[in-house]
Amino acid sequence: AQKVTQAQTEISVVEKEDVTLDCVYETRDTTYYLFWYKQPPSGELVFLIRRNSFDEQNEISGRYSWNFQKSTSSFNFTITASQVVDSAVYFCALSESNTGGFKTIFGAGTRLFVKA
Amino acid sequence: SQTIHQWPATLVQPVGSPLSLECTVEGTSNPNLYWYRQAAGRGLQLLFYSVGIGQISSEVPQNLSASRPQDRQFILSSKKLLLSDSGFYLCAWSVRSGAEAFFGQGTRLTVV
């Protein structure tokens, strides 16, 4: 069965600190997709990244980086030199191929506070 | 470019009243459409998805229904609201299954 665990409910950091948001997933499918979304206080979810199960390359986009490790079923997200504007709830999500890719399961989210 | 519109932004409805939330997508054809609900402090729960006009799949038994009367229009409805229907409702679209989803601004529904 699909499952996404974001064990960190809330994280508080001071501006310019690096922070890593953890995501552990469970799936029996060999083909699946992983996502990260950001939900700022306005409420709208913003897509950050998509990874398929065959692409374990880490990715860097500006201050954001993602570490995908199939061996530990983890897809962690690191923000380098955090800024106040990074304060938001971040969701990790999983979509399995054997369910047609329609049933995207979201983790409970990690609320990040970045203090000036 | 593609955009998604969802309205209203907030809604306060009495128990037992009907509900209709509307979502429209612009700039794309034959999108997959989704309705999610987010309870306070929780993750998103998929309620319905649609791969085409008139095609609706329900993920959880509930007091709500969905319809897709046009290619880029998705409607969430209820005949009689319950207190437990309160929450933040998000509409989303994707170009295909397994692709990233793009979300509307959400509707905060309070049933009183």
C-alpha cells in the first residue's frame, strides 16, 4: 500500500541556516513518482519537483536540493541558507503507476518557520 | 499558459444546506482533474478525480459528489452539508497520470 511519512511536524530555524525536510515512502510498485509541494500561508499548493522511480540523480535548483535514495525509500528536501519567505508547509507526495498514477498520496506535511 | 480558477475563496454554510464549488482550467485540453480536502493541520486527501467529461472516480465514501460537465470544468457538490464537511477544498489539474498537479487557490468551507 502507498504511504508517505513526514515525521517532522514543525521545524523552526533562523534565517541563513540550512534545513532538511525528511520524507519516507512505502510502495510495492516498481514504477512510481515522487513530488514536493510548498503551501504558503495563502493556501495554494505550489509544485516544486517531480521524480520518477528510475531517476535517482539528486537535483539542485538554486537554494533547493533533493536527495532521492531508493535503498532507504527516502526523498529528502534541503533548503540552503533559508529565508523568511521559505516559511510554509511542505508536502511530500507519492503516485504509483499501478493505480494509473491518479491516486497521489500526500504526507501530513512539515511546517517550516524561518525566523529573521 | 495554463491557469486554474476556483471559487469561492471562503464559504460559511449551515448544516443541511447544499454545496456547489466550481473549478475551471484554462489553456489546456483534456486535463486530469482532482478534488482534494485538507483538514486543519493535516495532509491532503484525494476525494475525486476525472480523466474526461462525465468520468468521475470517487476515492472515499462521503457526503459529497463531483461532476465534470465540460472538459475543463469540475464541480464539487453536496445535497446536505454535515459539520464534518468543513475543511479546505482544493481543485487541481495535471496533463496526465503521474504528472505533477497544479492547484487552485482553494475554498475554505465552514459548516455551522
